Amino acid sequence: MANLFLEIPDSFWGLFRSRNRQVYIDALLQINEEYQYSNYYLSREICIQTLSDYFAKTRVVMVQDELEDELDMLEPLSRGKMPISLYISQWLLVGVCTLALPQSVVRGISYKNTKALHNAMIIGTVVIGAMTLIATWIGVLSKGVLTDTLQAYGGSVDNITPLTIIGTMDPFWAGITIIGPIAATISTVSSLLLASSSAIIKDVYMHECSKRHKTVSNNTIRLFSMGATVILGLGVYFIAIAPPSVIWKINMFAFGGLETAFFWVLIFGLFWKKANRTGAVFAMAGGALAYCTTMALQIKFFDLHQIVIGIGASLIFFLIGNSLGKEHDEHILRIFFPEKYSD
């Protein structure tokens, strides 16, 4: 019996993970019924005739199944079929280049001392690594819990994790699990709204007023800040009424745009004393434009994510702009690169 099982091809067992498995099971039951009735060997022609007679009387709906390659990609190790371009793209998009994200930079340069920075690197690696692994595993393993088509779950992959939690956990713990991300999301959105309004008023409006030697009262700043926050909040509210179906794509697009704009600006600004303002402006404008254009037109280089083109273009634009701009004064360079000067 064991040898007979080994002779059964893998494609047969694949029928039971198909979206049409009920149809296949009905067909097998009809064949078995015919065999039990005749109690004799069934030829291929008899099996075909039996199924033809059965399905002529029964209305069935066949659904398009995933391709075998798509099913393999759902395996934890993808059976070795994960393209190398995806590894490289993700390594850049959600790996190395994330060090240039403004929210990461602000926290990375505002440490108390060297010991605090080292502790933050260790704790942050453990926490973020665990969060990433858990989130990724939930997405993969939910395929075994939610076996229907995507349309049955609202037509959006953003519903998969909440539905998996609801379907597999006790209601109390499911509520606790879902409330955590919601609270974190509300906190993040509120802080980003405040940061955005602050940037508009303090970094743009007040900067222009100081250039024109115009004094602005605290009451005016307070009113303008409240107005900017209300306008931005209403904009976010109206967008949230009909949110995009795939939020993670928007998130990754924003990641890529910020990384292409600020990656080389941060690297060269910190470690290259010849870097100047013109190079930074060229890198931000050129890199972001190249990235947005290639994303809109779906242009890829060797099937790599558009972040590769954006980062490459940003580097080229930085070097061009840096050659056209003028170097900083020596007293500024001494502040940021004291090790370059002996006296």
C-alpha cells in the first residue's frame, strides 16, 4: 500500500487544495460509486462516460486556480523559485535604504550618548525583526485558514490579517490583538498631522517672515498652526472615506520616494566634506522624479524594483549638482569634520 501511495503523482494531491476541490471530490465519488456497482476494473473510457453522464445533469461552476508557481511562492521557502531580483529589491526598499527615512534619521541622531545609541540599535533590531517575521508569517500561514478566493474576503489583501485573527482567536484576545495596531495607527497619524502642520508653519511660513524681517506674534502662529492641522485632518478624513484597496502598495511607494530623495543626501552629507547644497537639491529632485516616473510607467531594470533606478539616478544627480555648486566655508566644515583639520 505504501508503494502505491508513492506512485501517486503530486498533481493528484494538488486537487485538494484547489478552489474547485468540491467538484473534484464529487467526480471521485461518482467513479467510486460506479466501481462499487460493477465491482470490476473501470477503463478510462468508462470513467469519462460516467463523469459525462453525471455532470450533464449537474450544474457546476469552475473557478480559475492559482498557477503552480504562485502556489510555490506561498511556501515559506518558495521551493527555491523566489526570483533573485525580488531579494535585491526588498533588501534595498525595506532594508538598507530605510536608514534615510526622515522618521528614522530624526530618532537616529537624537540620542543621549553613545551607550544609548548602541542599546537602541540592539533593542530596535530585536523588536523590529520580531515584528517583521511575525507579520510575514501571518500572511503566509493565513492561506491555510482563509482558503476561499480573495473576493470572498472583501477583495483586498488588507482584510486578510484582521479576518485571520478573528477566525482563529478567542473574541477577547482577538479584540486585544486588533486594538493594539489601531491605537498605534491613531497615534502615528496624529503625530504626523502635528508634524506636518508644524513644518508648514514654522519651516515655511516663519522662515519666509524672518527673511523679510517680519515679526509674527505667538497668537498668529497658534491660529495658523490650528488652521493647517484642521485642513490637513479634513483632507485625510475625506481620503479615508474611500481608502485605496491596497494600502501596502501606497506605503511602499512612499518608502521608495523618501529613500530616493534622502539616501545620498544623508550619506554624503554626513561623511563627505565636499558635499554641498546644490548636489543635495539635485539628488532630491532628480531621484524623486526618476522614481515616480518609472513607477507610473512601470519601467524596470532587470526586473528589479524601481527603487534601483531611483537610487541610481539620485546618485548621478547628486554628483552633477555637487560639481556645479560651491563648497561650504571652512568654518562650517570645521564644525562637522573636525578630524579633517589638524589645528
